[in-house]
Amino acid sequence: MAKTLSNRRIRLGMVGGGQDALIGNAHRIAARLDDEYELCAGALSSNPVRAMASAQEIGLPTDRSYGSYAEMASSEAAREDGIDVVAIVTPNDTHHAIAKAFLAAGIHVICDKPMTVTIEEAESLQDAARSAGRILAVTYNYTGYAMVREAREIIERGDLGAIRVVQVQYAQDWLTEPIELDGQKQAAWRTDPAKSGVGGTITDIGTHAYHLACFVSGLKLEALCADLTTFVDGRRLDDNAHLLLRFAGGAKGMLWASQVAVGNENNVRLGIYGDKGGLTWQQEQPNEISFSLFGKAPQRITRGGPSGHPASSTSIIRMPNGHPEGYLEGFATIYSQVAAAIRAASEGKAPDINVLFPTGDDGKAGVEFVDAAVRSSAAGGVWVEL
């Protein structure tokens, strides 16, 4: 039976995200931002001593700091005040087992991307979520930006006409040197096939770019041709990816993902062009869209006001116009909309139509994308159907 959630915060647990873990802290801040969640329990490290130290640092009670995710799932499921949902912020290879344990315990799951490392694991989690009647969400957080959702609605209204071209990139430079050999924790597991899976950069940030392009354009990818490259000597996974894309309906696209592009910090950029108009959005200037109709002067669309369209009905605007919102707010949008779905589920209802967040279907699509890209590149850059 679903837990009653009226007049209280949703009880959140976390697996991973202990000391020195950047993404775990981002998840915790995002969950707090709209006051929907209360962090109650955690298995913050696979090392029990480190897990307890991490829990004490963030104020978790000692009796709800667990030495393993399995212990946490069974113990929290048995408590009257047990967690409603768990956030999984661990290396890729662990996602499947952790998520499956919590779904089996009747606990909703918010999983960092990629959802799993194989298609079979992704299908297994989808089946587990359906059997348990629980939500399986994936934090493709760039889809939580207000203007990303505005761009999606511009396209849904038909303002660009028939989509012809989709250009998306995600460029960084932090892996330009082999810092994984110096013990840099985040680099070490991301470049390790045993932990990251078959893809490196294509998995870590390429999936973000892929999901963003499909989310905003509304298009479904039919085939791709990939060239995955490892530029840094001795690195075991790709650190640069170039892809050609073919979408259902005839649109074509290009995707570039790189973690060795010197001078790029977190350069996410999306351009979508139709037979009537085009638009672009950049993550490093997240609060505006450049929008153009053919033969007319470009427009700068911001979050409402006389300069552009009103804010999207599926976005969450927290601050008045002119006060920037960015990465953490995008994450928070995903958490808040998952919260709305959890509350609806506790009452046996479907969420409001405007509640929108990446699900297990999106997670599986990301895994399929990586699988196809790796196969294409390994075969010499041939076209591969999804």
C-alpha cells in the first residue's frame, strides 16, 4: 500500500554521494530547493566507516546510516517512517543492482544517468518498476532548465515548422590529461570500462546531449553513424565522439561530445532548425533562447516579459525575471516534478499533465544510444539502426 504523503515532506534516502562526491551534493541541494524532500537515510559509501563519517558530516542519524544499500533497502522498507524514494548517485556499474533492490522493497527510485550499463539491465529495471508500481526516474537534469522547456513548447506549437536539422554538443576539457593515473577519483571510474561500461565520454556526457536533443525537438532517433576516439594515450575508453544522426520523419543531425576540448568548461549547446525558423540554447547562458523566423530579425527570448514568450507551463520558475537560474535549479525541477508524481501515486492518481521528468524509458533509450554508437564506431563508422 502506498504511504500517505499529505502534509509532510517526502522522505528521501541516498546511496552514494559521500565525502568529496560532487554529484551527491548537487542532488541533495536540488532536493532541498523547493522544500519537497527531507533527507532521512543513506548508504553514502561502500566503505562502512566512510559511510558513517559522511552521514555525520551532513547530519544524518547514526541509526539510519547504513553500511550497504541492501541493508538500507530492507531496513527502510520495514520502518513505519521509512523512506519513500531513494536517489542513486554511484558509479554506472552499480545502478542496476541498487535500483532493483529498492524497487523490490517498494521504494521509488531516482537514478543518476546512465540508468544502467547494458540494455538487458535497463529492461530489467523497467520490468521491476512496473511490477512494483513504483516510479523510476533518471536525472537528465538539463531538461529541467526553464528555457529548455520553453524551447520544447516553441517547437510543439509549430513555430519552427517541419524540423530539418538538429545540432547538439557537450564539450569539456577536464580529461585533456590522464588525470585518472594520478588517482583523481571522478576520472578514474569514468575511464574504467568495468565501472563506466562500454562507453567513456559518449556515456558520461554524450547521453546528456542525445536526450536533450530528443526532448526538445520531439524527434525519435532512427539511426546513427559514430566515430569514437581516444586521444589520451593509455586511456581505455573514448574521450571524444562525433556522430551523424537520422531522425524519424527525415530530419538530420550531428552530435559532438568531448572531454578533451581545451577551453571548454561545460559547453552544452543545442540548435534546432525547421523550414520556418530556428532556435539555439546554451547551458552557459541558460536563461535565454535565440529564436529566428526566416527573413526576420532574430529575437532574444527570456523567461517571460515583453521580450519573448511567457514561461513554459512545464517549467518551474523560482525567481523574478533577470535573476539567473541554472544547473542546480534544473536538477531541482526534476526532483520537484518527481515529487509531484510520487504524491499523486500515493493517492492512486496520475500526475498533472504538466508534470514532466525523464523516466525509465528515457534511461533505456540512453543505454541503447551508447550501445549503437559503440557498435557503429567499432565497425569503422557504419550506420547502425536503433
